[in-house]
Amino acid sequence: MASSRTRSNTATPSRLSAKPWTWVVVAVALAAAVAVFIATASSEPTAEGPSAPDLELAEFDGGTVRLADFQGKPLVVNFWASWCVPCLAELPGFVRIHQANKNAVAFLGINLADDPGSAEAVREQTGITYPLARDPDGSAFEAFGGFGMPTTVFVSPQGTVIELYTGELTAEALAEGIARYFPDL
């Protein structure tokens, strides 16, 4: 009768065959990596980062808006489009958080490569009251380093990019970002 257990003629190294000091080195390296991660994750955000691009864009209402116009005030820039399903999902939350913070934080919505009529329809449906600008060729999106939609950028009062976030933000996550990056509000 054949045994259900198989054997191999190849030698298998013992799991504990390493020298004891090797385990100490591995443990110290792992502890150092964890300490660096914790220190980085818990550190306060700073305004040190790349400068936000100096952009001038056409507003939905026909005027122009410059990013420099927001200097001295925390700014949330949100790139969105009517063809972007996650953008449409997050816009109602942006409207609510803007209403709750409009005296302390500036908001700028930038519509990316969109049909003007479709973008205006989204504006009316969502009730956006913060300034909206158009980026028909994606040059503003590119200047910020955007690579996916939606993209939200937190800009310090000094005009530096604190974070560029790609993906849908819930109202709660947006509020947490504002509290984290602009704690003096």
C-alpha cells in the first residue's frame, strides 16, 4: 500500500539556520522602518511644497479667475467633469463643505475638457456656488500634475501645494482634509 506522504531527496534548509545576529539586524531594521512610518504619518502638515501654478482661467460667468487671487487664504481646487461619474458623486459633498467653510476656505472648481452645456447643467443640478472655471484643453490640470479624475488640490495660504489627491472624496474626507491641512481655522 502506498503512503499518502511524499518524500523528497532534496535537502530543505532549517528555518532557524540563520545566525542569531541576523535576526537582531532584521528586527532593528524593521523597528526603524516602523518608527519612520509613524513619525511621517503623524507629523503636522507644512506649507512646504511646490508652488501652485500661476493660472488664469475663464470663469463660467464670463470673467477670469487667477489662482493668485486666492493668495492669503486656504484653497481647495477641485477638477471635475460632467463625463466623470466619481466627480458627479462627490460634488454634492463639496457644495455642503463649501457652505460650512466658505468664510475660512476658498474653493475653486475647474471643469476639465467638457462640453460647456453639460458642465452648466451639472452646476445647476448640484447648486455649486463657489467659483467655477473652464480648462478646455487640460493645461491647468497638467500644470498641477493631475493624472486621474477627479482630482482635488489643497493649497496653503502661501500658495504652495500641500496635497494633490486623485479619486473621489466624500464630504467627510474633504472636511478631514481641511481640518488636517488648515488647522488654524
